[in-house]
Amino acid sequence: MSLNTFGHLFRVTTWGESHGPALGATVDGCPPNVAIDEADIQHWLDKRKPGTSKYTTQRREADAVKILSGTFEGKTTGTPVQLMIENTDQRSKDYGDIIEKFRPGHADITYYQKYGNRDYRGGGRSSARETAARVAAGGLARAALNTLAPQVEITGYMTRMGAHEIDRANFDWAQIEQNPFWTPDAKAAETWADYLDGLRKSGSSVGAIIEVTARGVPAGLGAPVYGKLDTDLAAAMMSINAVKGVEIGEGMSAAMLTGELNADEITMGPSGPEYSSNHSGGILGGISTGQDIVIRFAVKPTSSILTTRKTITKSGEDTEIITKGRHDPCVGIRAVPVGEAMMACVILDHLLLHRGQIGKNQGVIGA
Amino acid sequence: MSLNTFGHLFRVTTWGESHGPALGATVDGCPPNVAIDEADIQHWLDKRKPGTSKYTTQRREADAVKILSGTFEGKTTGTPVQLMIENTDQRSKDYGDIIEKFRPGHADITYYQKYGNRDYRGGGRSSARETAARVAAGGLARAALNTLAPQVEITGYMTRMGAHEIDRANFDWAQIEQNPFWTPDAKAAETWADYLDGLRKSGSSVGAIIEVTARGVPAGLGAPVYGKLDTDLAAAMMSINAVKGVEIGEGMSAAMLTGELNADEITMGPSGPEYSSNHSGGILGGISTGQDIVIRFAVKPTSSILTTRKTITKSGEDTEIITKGRHDPCVGIRAVPVGEAMMACVILDHLLLHRGQIGKNQGVIGA
Amino acid sequence: MSLNTFGHLFRVTTWGESHGPALGATVDGCPPNVAIDEADIQHWLDKRKPGTSKYTTQRREADAVKILSGTFEGKTTGTPVQLMIENTDQRSKDYGDIIEKFRPGHADITYYQKYGNRDYRGGGRSSARETAARVAAGGLARAALNTLAPQVEITGYMTRMGAHEIDRANFDWAQIEQNPFWTPDAKAAETWADYLDGLRKSGSSVGAIIEVTARGVPAGLGAPVYGKLDTDLAAAMMSINAVKGVEIGEGMSAAMLTGELNADEITMGPSGPEYSSNHSGGILGGISTGQDIVIRFAVKPTSSILTTRKTITKSGEDTEIITKGRHDPCVGIRAVPVGEAMMACVILDHLLLHRGQIGKNQGVIGA
Amino acid sequence: MSLNTFGHLFRVTTWGESHGPALGATVDGCPPNVAIDEADIQHWLDKRKPGTSKYTTQRREADAVKILSGTFEGKTTGTPVQLMIENTDQRSKDYGDIIEKFRPGHADITYYQKYGNRDYRGGGRSSARETAARVAAGGLARAALNTLAPQVEITGYMTRMGAHEIDRANFDWAQIEQNPFWTPDAKAAETWADYLDGLRKSGSSVGAIIEVTARGVPAGLGAPVYGKLDTDLAAAMMSINAVKGVEIGEGMSAAMLTGELNADEITMGPSGPEYSSNHSGGILGGISTGQDIVIRFAVKPTSSILTTRKTITKSGEDTEIITKGRHDPCVGIRAVPVGEAMMACVILDHLLLHRGQIGKNQGVIGA
């Protein structure tokens, strides 16, 4: 099985390790004649790049993308697009403890148990560096959406950092690009800055919640019953490193509602159905309603911290570990562009599926 | 794309509508020589069957499964297993309003917008009757696990109904089969009985949270990075009707933890690594740790309620609707065996994947 | 892996054994709103049905198809279509030798070696009865083509029986339906009648070559480089029981040509490119040219013959076998509608793929 | 759909164009702990490399492979292996006619009709340079087979060049590496040398037949009914540029045999079943018998010839074309290592499938 691949028609295979020569995304199924160049993709990679503020890892990576195939004269040809990012900061360091010890809360131990080998260099394939390849692929997906469905707008932002949640009353789309946390709540950004600074200095880390909204997605995307739009989005987000929970619309809180409160009422608007609310998160029965698609995911705190923790070695001896190195006190920050990229890939994929199977059969209400 | 199919090697395709002649599951990839007969599968279907208590829909369905292929002399042969359930209670009723009006919070409108047609008979393919096929497939998966990994034990249970959550201090595995809500908290069962009775009488409905635990799963299952065990489980659960959120281990709450609190410490036990806690839900980096695998999902309240709600018709006119009929006040109850079935299918699938690709290479700690 | 499934978007999973209760095809991905009823599919099944002439097996099967799901009010809904054929003539016979002995040239031995079990009843899953399910699925594919691309016409016919090939000078489309061999050469039909009668009486069998032509297929279908139209057609035909060779256009003889002879010259016609010849079989670089698509496949003689042959038993003892029973002296005859069905499925599948990925980007020469 | 990908568990995605910066293969699903380095893969690439004799294109390409991911300390880790080959001889030439005119018998016209764009640089993605990526992936597959099933031996060779077939009486495995045509018949090699020299000088081209034999493949590989070993091999070979026909064992000639002649008789040998002959090509019912697996494919003559041919331009005007440039008079020669590579990938893939699904259930005759 192609288990490093996601997508049905827009298929993204990521490859590469934290400290190998390069990593990248092999994208098969991108529609032809989409205008794209390296700068278009670099734009999104720069958003995810480490070292852009004191709140993210100080590893220095140019994260410069090269398009090795699939385009000609500034447009996609319809053949596979190879997006490569060379690893430049493979600091030749003393891995010390890490070679023998497993970090608690980290994939070290399970990769070893599964594969019987250990790429201790920065976590190997389990490193969050893999997400750079997702962001590159997401850049290509956005370019394709720009051609096929230019009204679609995809935005990710943080709604919680540790104990601190945003106040929805302060929600302002314009704020998102104005602070290092990609949060729409300017006041939260201030609180979080102090909070995270404290965590960083104490060598601790904290989790976060990221929300991604897709506006302008047409009704009718999604393929029941195992290729539902929400199923594919949930899988896409859960596949991101450190994610432990995924919610669509009302999410886990839907359990607390009654039917009266949960069902969004429908009225007829000038250009189609309108809804009194969006508890559904823009998806009913796995198919988009035309409302905003809203997904949230929780990122756990990174397991690389400066506190001593009990662990074992490859040879099965009890020991302790402290993880030094260049780490993110809140990996959720850099997960924002990753969540956006996954959303872009899934929306494009379902748009292509819908075009293939449905054609002109789509039901238009009131037609 | 095979969008009514899930699984990599153990592939389940469900088919059928609420009021067609039959529904079922075509299962491809079941290992050969697994002992199975119809009674083994019927056992699990009976658990999900409607009309078993006053808390579930009064639709009468025998839900009797027939094995049409793939077995010989009481064992699987390795060829596709066809599991068919005939629909018997296709009550010839007056569909009335439903033919023209869309139910708010229901897939009626999106199926119409996608496919341009309307199977108004009981929701057609979007009906929760589809989940009977999942339970049948899950029964087969359990039989295969019984042969390949008999120590695996999969149990689902309700942990929340609407406003009421269980008290973990009361958790008792033995209680789960003792009450109509499959809850491990006997006290909660009493509270819920009254609560749900009230909702049922008032024609309302409520959401729920179901947790499914798999005990005895070996370390090493799961395939990074897009076929992670948690990714596949999240997709499996999110694909169930009415599910709006999925959590692994600490779930959404992981966002609120610091790295010190979240990382489960490791010590060496007599038969392998042991963990001080299970915040990870038994999965690190997408691969099982050998601990209990714990997943939770939230089911929204059914949209079929007796309160008048605003909606529109196929021709785009504003109107109102009340949904009469035989419905579940808390669909979460019958989602419990469905969640178990999905867990069984995913665990088996990853067991088969692991056998194929890893063989004797698996790393044994301390070996 | 779903190894009983073929197709990318129009996905057909066949299930069932020769002597189980039923067999069928689960078809996922059929476009919605295609007019279809059981009679449409029965039409094609009747063409394949055994016992229609003295030249085919005398097993009596009604091969009556039932549509169990996926249609409503005479049209497909876009959900999975379940096509079931009940086995009626499961003659309770004395299997005798067959239970222990492997028939030479038959899948008996390899199925046993692979799966470790033996469904000796009529060959189990390896029986050519499985092809009834293909023909049913092909009937659905033809109905969908009739909606999406009504100009497409798919016709299969025999061009060789054993030593006897047709004379292309006698080729007459109208003849194909006029003889029990589906051959376009009326004279060949006469010769073959005598020839096959002799083989049948002596308990022997013979191979055949079937050609399938698809006319009216638009240019541009096919997906390089591993989903090429010819690749998918070759796989589709090779997957039919007893097929040992597949040729596109010039086929194996292409090896004997020089570049001058092989390359079909192009001129501009009133409605697009025209070709001086069709050595390519309507496919260049894996993509359709708009010419007739021409594929041929060779069917080996059935291994069930009345001559004594050396073989072994399950317990590894040398022995001999004669296969009595109701067999086809030339299975190629009944392979004709099967080849047509596979062609219909592949063409529809690639039409759906093309619609999804290419949209309005298709290049029009001279536009 | 991942249409530039082949394989079920050992999944190879090739990418890249004739004149882009690089091409390669992204291989997902390679088992871990397989010893591999760049030299192991280079060995097979050198066999396919252009310019090694006067009988192949004079394009100069180092075809030096780089492993960018998936290995650590000389072994595979179980993560995706990226194999990259940089294009060095992207001669900046005057493409002249080719920009506007379509070459008869070439994919130029169909790619344009499908994708609406034209990468005229050396045929873009439709160039046979894509097969270098296949050979690289095949090198990795061979290394994995070397670990998992070291007794498997895969050898390709030419059995026909144009009018000239080998004499099977002269068949000598040792000869294959001794002549530039990879033919086992030393006399044929002499005849072909003169024959091809004449064709080359006259600017003509000719087709060929390549046979690939896999020895030592265990019984039981192959997955009926659409993942049959012969189906997957047929698809693999048909997907190679210029292939027009594929045969297993007796191939197209099976049509001419009677059942008595075709069925290979079975006797019990010291280590399992033995066969009197190999008409089946080592595959019965889609599953390997343990005999040699034998497949043949026909390669058409390249369409790039020095004879004037009629064609049309993108704007739909009639014209003529002569294709100058560096071409292979018999592309079949360089198809030999490509066929071997495809065989290696398919055998490994089915070995992995078999391990996952069957385990210890395999039937042993006489056990």
C-alpha cells in the first residue's frame, strides 16, 4: 500500500527524513495548465519555515523548493510534479543519548518496534520536517484551486494555546497575519506571547488547537460513505504529527446538544439555500452544504523538553533522559500552515472527484 | 474511486439503502482458513439491531445475515465474503412531506445537491441502516483476529449522553453489557434512563460520546505517515453517520497539557516496555505502543425531531417541517457496536499490512 | 488490497463461487441518473449464458440478475449497485476424484498451494462462472456509456478457433449475431461448426482468439504511464479465465514491422485528425486517438477433457485423471461477451477519469 | 488516481520528463533492513544506459542515480525511497518542426489532445527516458528479493528482431551478456548485427520481442481475480513505451492448441510437484506454480525515422515530417532491462502480498 500517499485523484506522496539530503512531495493527478512557479509554492513554505520568530525552533532551513518535473513554460502539464526541498542545516552534532534512549511521548520507540532500525538523526521520518513537503503540495493545490474554483479561500489560525483560548468576540480575519501565532484575537496574541516566553525559558512545551476554515466551497463535494469530505479531512489532519483530536463544526460538543439546537435551519436565499447557523461545519452526510467548512484539531505538546523523564534504552535498560536541542515550545504555531495545506489538498481532490463522477447531473434547488 | 470501501488489505465495501431489497458488505482480503458461520456474525448484529429497548427506534428488522460467498465447510477460503442482510420492514408508508422537503441537519439536501436525485425512503443510502453492514464486516474481522491475534479484545461503551458524563471512578467493564446504554458506569445508566425517557416523550433527541478500547494489540501496527493507525481509526469513526469529532487518548485536551504532563514515561517490564500513563491512547507516531488503544467519538443528536423547523423544498420554497416516524432519541446507543466493528476492521487491516511488509524484521527491545 | 476489484473510478468487485448460493458484482462509482433496469443487464447475460447451443456447457443456469441496491425509480442514484445472480443448478453430484486430485492445466493446484484449502465444487472461485458477474457489470457500464457517450459501440467476435482463422476479406459486422461463434466470417462459422462438433464428441477442447473493437471512443482517454488505456485493457483481458495473450492493434506482429510500415500517417479531416491505417489499435502513448480501439486475446483450451492425464493428489501421490462433466469444448465462445464487458468497463472508467482531471483543458487540433 | 504509480504494496511512482532537470522513482513500501547503496542500483541502470553501443541512441546520459531518502547506514528503513537521476544531456537544440508538427506513430498528438499542452522537448513525459526510473526501482526490488527470496533469478533477453527470430536450439543463458542485443542465441546476434546496421544507416527502425524469465519463484504468488500474477505482469509490460502485445507461457499460440497438448501433466518430485512441460508459463489461475515464469512482449519500431511521412500541425494543417535526431533503430534492445525491472517489482509485490494475507496457511502438498 502506498502509505505515504494521500488523496484520491490529487495524490500526494511525501518522502524524506529530517537529516537526509532532501525531502519532498511527488504529486500525481494535478490538473494540466495550472499556472505555477517556485515562488508561488515558496510563499507558503516561508510561512511554515522554522526560525521566523523566537517562538519556533532555531533550526535554520532555507526550505527552498525546486520543481523537478511536471511543468513546462510556467504551467503544469498534467504529469507528476516533483517538489524537492534540500536539507541544508543537517548540523553534525553529537546525538549522544538519543542513539540508545527512546524519548517518552515520541515515535522513537514505536518506529524501532515496527521497523527494527533507528534513524536517530532528528527523528528521521517521524520528524515534523515532513510537513514541509505537505505545505509544498498544498501550495500546488491552492494554485489549482485558483484555476478551477477561484472563490475558495482557505485560512488557518490558532484558537487555543494551552490553558488560553481565544475570545470569539474578538475574532478578526485581518489579525491572523499580524501576530506570530496566527491568531484572529489580538488580545490573545498578547497573552500568549508572555505565556509562551515563560514556557520556552523553562524548557517546557504546550499544546494548541488550530482551526481551518474554507470559504467559498461549492455544495456537493464529498463522497459517501467512506470518502466523505469530513472523513477525508479528519484523516488529513490526524495524519499531521502530534495531532490527537479532530472536530468538524460543533465537534465533540455536538454530544451535548439536543436535536433542536443542533440542526441548522434552512431558508431560500437569492443564490441558493441559506442556513441559520453552522453547527454542521459545512458538511451534512459527508457532503459540503456550501457553508464555510470548519475543522479544528488539537496538537499535543512536543515531547522534547528539558525536564528529566524516565525511559529505557534499545537494550531494555531503565534510564532517564533530557532532550536538549532546537525545539518548538508550541509546535501548534507551525501546524497552522500545515492544516491549511491539508485542507487545500482535500478540497481540490474532492472537486476533481465530483467533476469526474457527477458532471452535469448535480441537483440545483429551485431549478 | 472506491468510495464505499475502506481498508488497505482487509477491504470492506458496503452497499444498500434503507428501503431497498437488501444491504450488505462485500469483504475482500479476509485471510483464508478463518472459522466463521452466520451465527458468529449474527451475534454482533443483534447487539446493534433496532427495537431491542424502548430507547431505540421501533423499526422491526430481523437483521439476519446470510453469507453468500467466500466460505466452504465452515471456514473462509480467501475469496471475497459477501454478507447480505435483507430489509424486511420496508413499511409502505405515506412519505408525505419528506418527498419534497429537506430535513434540517440531515443529508437530504446535500445528497440532492450532489447527485441530482432523491431517495426519500428512509434516507436511502444516508440512513444509519448502512451501519448494519459495518457490524457484519466487523464480525468477520473479529473472527479473523481470533485466529491471528486471539489476545486482542475490543470493547465499546458510552461515556456521555447529552449533558451527562460518566464518572471514571465508577468504571466497570462488567457493567457494559448490563444496561441498554452500554455504559461502564451503573449509576450513569440509571440517570440516563430517566433523562432519555424524557427526551423520547418530548420528541427530542440528544448526542453522545462513545469510547472504544482495544486491549492486547501488539506494538508496531500502523503505517506512517498517511496510513497511521490513528489516522485510519479517525477516518473509520468519522465515516460513521452523525459523528462530528474524534479523539485519540488525551484527544482535544492534549492542547491544554504541557510536555511534562503529556509524555508517558517508559520503564522496562518483564515482557517489554511499560508506560506510567496512557495519554497517547496507545499510539505514538501513528504506530501502536502495545498499550490499550483508546478512541472516542461524538455523535450528534438525530435531526429527526418533533419540533417544527424551518426548511425549503426541492423547488426552492421556504416552508416548515416536523419529522414523524420511528427514530432513535439517542443514536449514540446503537453507534457503540458500530464503533467496535470499525476498530476490529482497522486493527485486523494493520495486522495484515504489518505481516506483509515487516516480517521478521520487527525490533524487539532488549533482544 | 482489493484484489477482486478492477477499475479506478468505476470500480467493480466480483464475488461468489461456482457452487455457492449466489455470485455477483458490487459496482461502486457508477454515475447517477443512468437509466437501468434488470432487463437491460439480463440482455447481456443471456448472451453469455451456458447451454444456449450444443457448443457450450450443458449446465443449466437461468443467470437471472437482481439489482439489490443503487437504483431508484429506474435510475442509478450514485450509490453502490449490487448485481446478484443466484446459482440454481448446483447439481448435487458425486465429485469423486476431484476432491483429492488436481486437474492438470487447472487452477486447482495453485489455489490449494496458495490458500491451503480446496473448494472442489466446480472449481470454486476459479470457475468461469465468475465471468457472469463481469458481464452484469459490463451491462451497467454500457448503460452509463449510453448516457455519457452514446456514440460508443463495443463489439466482440471470434477470429480464430484452434487451427482455423477467419478470412478478413469476409468480415461482416452483421454476421456476428448470426452464428453461435460470434464470428464476422460466415464461411468460418460453417467450418468451425464441423470442427468443434468433432472435438466435442471426442471429449477434447480447443483454444480461440477473440477480438473486441470499440468504435466512437473520443480522443484523449487514457492516463500515462501506469494507467494507460492499453495497460488497463491488457490487464482487464488477461484477468479473464484461460487468457494467455493480449494484443493491441498490430500486437505481437509489431515486432516484425519497420518504422515506415508501422506509423499510421495523419491528415486533417473535416472533424479532426484522420489516419491512413490503424496499426496502433487506436492508442498512442496510452491515450486514445479517436480511431477504433482494437484488442485481441487468446483463450487456451479448457483443461477439462476426456483423455487420461497424469497428476497428483493433495497427499502428494502420483495418479491419473479424466475430467468428466459438463464442459465447453471451446470456452472462447462464451468469452466473447466477457471481453465486451471488460472493454465497456474500462472505456467508461477512463471517460470518468478524463472528465475529472482534464475538464475544459483538452486540446482541440486546429482550434 | 495515482496513475503514475504501479504496485500494490511495493508502490513505484515515476516522475520526470525527457528534458526536465531530473527524473526518478518514489518507492513506497520497500521492506526495511534491505542492504542497498547507489552502486547496486547503478549496476542495472548502466545496462539500460543509452550510447553503450552503436545500436542505441547516441544521447549521452550518465544516468547516475542518487538515493535521497529511505536508507540509513546502508539499509532501507521502511520509509519511502527516493531515487533521482539528473538529466545532463539536455542539448539545447533547435526543435524546429517538432514544436508544431505531430510525429506519426508517436504520442505527440494524443498527449496534446488529452492535456491541451505540448512538451516538445524530446517527447516530454512520453519519452522512453521514463524507463530509467523503472530500472532504478527494479534495482531496489532486486535487492529486496535478495533478502526475502534469494533464490529468485530474473533474466530478460531478445528472442526476435524484426523478421529474425532466435533458434531455441541455440538457447544459452551464458550468451545473454555476451552480445549487445541480450540474446541467448549467439548466431542470431551475428545476423542481427548486420541487419540492424543496415536499418540504422538507412534511417529506419524495427520492432522486437523480449522474453523475461523468473526462476525460483515459489508457488502460491498471485491474487485472483483482478490481481492475478499474470494480470499484473501483463499490465506492467504493456505500460512500457512502444509495447503492443504481451504473452504468458504459450501466449497467443494457446489458441491453436487442444486441451491434451496444452495441459502440463503433474508428477510428484522430491521437493514438490513437477510438470512435464510449461505451456502455462508458470501461472495457473493467476497463481504461480513454482515453475519458471515466462512472459514475452512485443515492442513496435520507433516512429522516429528518416523517411518523409504525412502528418498535421497543431493548427490542423496537412504537412510532412522527417524525424532527425538521436534515436534507437531498435528500441527493443534497451527494453530488455526495463522488462526485467518490471518483473522484479511485480514478483516482490506479490511476495509481500502473500506474506500479509496468507501467513502460515499455505497448502503444502503431501504435508
